[in-house]
Amino acid sequence: MPSDVVEILESEDWAGGEHISQCRSAWKSALKWCLPSLLAQNAVPPRQTAYLDGMRGFAALLVYWHHHQHSAHPGPLAAIMESGFGLNNEYRFAAFPGIRTFFNGGHYAVSVLFVISGYVLSIKPLTLVHAREQAKLADHLSSALFRRWARLYTPLICTTFLFMTSWHLLGLWTRGAKPQSSYRGELWAWYAELKNFSFVFNCGGVPWLSYNFHLWSIPMEFKGSVVIFTSVLAFSRCRRNARLLLEAGLVFYFLYIVDGWYCAFFSAGMLLCDLELLAAGDALPSIFTQLQPAKKLIFHQLLVVSLYMGGVPSHSTDVADLRKNPGWYYLSFLKPQAALNYAWFYLFWAAVLFVASVPHIWWLKRFFEMGFCQYLGRVSFALYLVHGPILLTLGDRLYTAFGWHAEAQVRNLSGWVDIVELPKWGPLGLELSFLVPHLILLPVTLYCADIVTRAFDKPSMKIPQRLYAITLGHPTRPSQPGDAVGLSNLFTTNVHQSTT
């Protein structure tokens, strides 16, 4: 909250009795809810891994921008953004290698988010593995697995329920929505679809949720989390080099043997985390320490490779089409047989190299530690949840008003068509009439993400944690290693972990 507001609320003029004190407290609470947390946060020194939060937030912003670009530029224009620079003599700024990430980088951003998730989920358990704290490791993994489903799906359930309700409460036309004839019927349809979507081992049906198409990655996030928890547990008693080889082997299996690309992202994040923890303890294998003198040059080169790979043409899933794109003919032969959609193979290397490079490139790490990136990191999950519904409601109406509309918008939003006449000056993706609506769309989306973070996201972390403590029988104190004596005995018998 701004300091001048706090000073007014806490001044003596307001302290005229118990009733005034209660009013002051109510006003302070109301202002905290009305003001974005960006204004309410006090400056604090960044944590050692704060750059990961900034990367997560910036990646969520790229997903927002990707979907808006494709919504306003459908068909041939979207195909240009998804194609290689120069294909069919289309030399657009938005398709230039590296630059295209800021126009069509949604899948690149999702790939980075998956790698970051694998990294973050591994930090605490791998720290315990390195410290040979097997009992604490068992306690941590049981708690993490207990809470994970609720952590991911509770905000999803709440936001899709509100979005679904708005169809009947407000009666607004929403692109892609097929409302039921009654709200009662809508509730049943929402429940029936949601229960199947929440069962992550379901092998049939469509892989997305019709109440928010953009949330297709949530089941993959949960399955990747299970891969991390079980892998850390399985490798916890292995020697250092054996553990690293097993982690690398898991990545190879998911990427080259089977089409488990999203599990490869998580596993690679776990491997990167293990290497960073070993580096912090000066315990890296000699093959890495020998490269230390050239570390700065190596990571800058890996960053360049990452940005190029992140712009893999994605207008088709046929590798023959990839070879037609300038600059991708020889790279196309790297695709393994197991990869059904070649794009995720190249995005894997792009995301892994990017996450590996950032902590070793000071200016890039500093960028992600900036206040705005840190704010985006705090609201990143909620931004991912709400940007789609806002795009399909407010976004469609604003784009239609500024001249960006297709047949569906003209037919259903006839009163909004071309209300504001602005020229479509500028390069593809940066037209004046496309950018102006974001003066409204971006603040509204961030504000809604801020509200959803406080209303649903943070409780989805705290409530499962309390429930887990209750199941242990001592909700008022944190879990202790002794609470899992039976299980810990399985880990503490003849424990020996070599560092060679």
C-alpha cells in the first residue's frame, strides 16, 4: 500500500474511539484488496532463487501476449508468425529469429515453465538428499505429494466455475462457449467435464477443458510433479555420479525412447537443480569443473542457441514442412523418431538451455530479479488462469471495436464493430490499433490475476498444508522427522551415499 495512504490511516485524527478504530481497520483491509499487491509489497532483498520467480512471471506474460497475437491475427497472419523467417518470401519482423519469441513465444514460455517447475520441486528434496537427511526427505515428499493436486486444481475449479456462471448471469456472448439451456444443466456439464479433466491418468477424450482451453497444461504439470517426487525418492540413496547419470537417463528415455516430452522437461529441471546444488557445494564432477574458465562464454552461446531453438516453426507437425523453413533444414534431422510433434523436441533444448544459462548471465538474472518481474512471478499462476476468459470476453469486444474482427465477432458483436477508427500502422504484431486496446486489457488482466492470487491461489497452498498437518494429528506444529519413524527406518538402515 502507498506510504501516504498508510500514514493517513494510522494518524491520530482517525483514532477517536473503538468504533473509529474498527472502521480504520475495515478501510485498511478494503484498500489492501482494492490495490494490486504490486503497490502493497514492501521492498525486500531478493532471494537466491528469486530469478526463477521472475522467469516464471515473464513466461506467463509471454503466454498472454502469444494468445492475444493469435486472436487478433488469425489465419494467414498467425501462420506467418509461426513460420520461419523468409518462408514464402515473408520477411516479417515478428518472424525474425530470436525476435519471434516476443510475438509467438507461448509454447517456448510453457516449456520454460515446465523446466522451472521441475527445478523448484526438486530444490528441497535434493538438498535433503545431499545432506543425507533421509527421514526428513520422506517427510517432505509425503507432504508435497499430498498437497500437489489441491494446489494445482483448486484455483482451476474456482475460476472455471466463475467463468461458467458468468455465461448465464451476464448473458454475454463468449467466443467458443456453448452454454446449456439452463444454469442447472450448465453446472452438471461443468462437473462432468471437470471430473474427467482432473483425472490425470485418463487415456481418452480431448486433452483440454472447454471452460478454459488454455489450461491444457495443468494435468501435465501434475504428472510431471509425480515424476519428480518418485524420481528423487528412487535416486535418493545413489552415489553422486550414479544419481546424475540416472537423472540424465530419465531425460533421454522421455525424449528419445518414448514421446514423453513434458516429463523430459521436468526431469531436466531436476537435473539442472542437482548440478546447481553441487556447484554451490563445490562438488561438481570434474567434467564440469574443467569448463569453469570458459563458463561465461559458454552460457552466452547457449543463450543464443536457446533463443533460436525457441523460435522453431510450429505451423505444422510434419517434419517435411519444417525442412522448407529457411535455417531449419539440417536441424530437422535431429528430431528423434519418438517425437510425434517435432516442435516440443526443439523447445525442450531451448527451455533447458535458457534455464541453465540465466543464473550465470548477470544482466539477464538481474532483469528477472526486477520488481515488475517479481510481481509477475507472484501472480503468474493466476495470470495463466484468467487471461483466457478475459481475452474471450473483454478482449474480443475491444478488438472488434478497433477493427480486429472475424466473421464470428461481426455476427455476434455487431454493435461493437469498428467503433474506434485507428489506422493499422506498424509492423505485424505491433500495429497501433492492436496495441491501444492493451492499455485496458493488460491492467484489467493483471488486476484480475492479483485478485485471484489472493482469493484462490494462496489459499490453495495454505489449506492443503493445514489439512496435511491435521491428518498427522498435530495441526499446531510442523511435521518432524520422528513423525515418520516407521518409514524413516527404511531409509536409515545402512545409509551410505558417496560423493564420487
